Amino acid sequence: MSDLDALARRLDQFADARDWAQFHTPKNLAMALAGEVGELVAEFQWLTPEQATTVMTEDTEAAARIRLELGDVTNYLVRLADVLGVDLIQAANAKINANEKRYSADTYRGSARKAPGDH
């Protein structure tokens, strides 16, 4: 069992012990995930790019909050994928494969521009 599978099982057990599975619909989990991503974004909102790069080593209180928010984001994403029956590692690799085709290294090296058809 992978670490990701073990985390999914632990989250499932956590929800079952509290009878929360009834609330863990894909819609609710996606909304909770979006909320937690917003909380993570808020930690970086007013930092300069330089501060954002060094926050984990220069600001221990902010680093602790960021770790907790990353944990929340990860937990909701893993729980959502589990409820939907999606293998996150497989999905991530499929997306990388698609992006390798859309964004050739020769054409897009050093560029932040979007591929044609992206909005």
C-alpha cells in the first residue's frame, strides 16, 4: 500500500468514526477543497515574491500555518479522489503526459505563455 493509499484509508476511517461520510459528497468535498486553497492563498497574499520564496525558513509562525493549510488541501484532495474512485498518481501522470504534448520543451522553455486554445 502506498503512502497515498494509507492516507486515504486513514481519512476514510476518520470520517466513518464521526459519521461524516454522509457529508462527504463530491460537491461538498470540492467546495471544502476550494475553501482550504483560499486559506493557503491568503497566507501568501501580501508577501513579496522574495518573501514567499523564503517564508518557510524566515517566518516560523507563518511556516507552521502554511504546513497546516497544505495538510488541509492535501486531505480534502485525497478524500475527494477517494470518494470519486480516482487514482491521484495516475491522474497526475496523465496530466503531465498531456502537458508534455501541449507544451514542448523546445517551444515553451522559459516562457509563461499559454498554449493555443487555453483561456
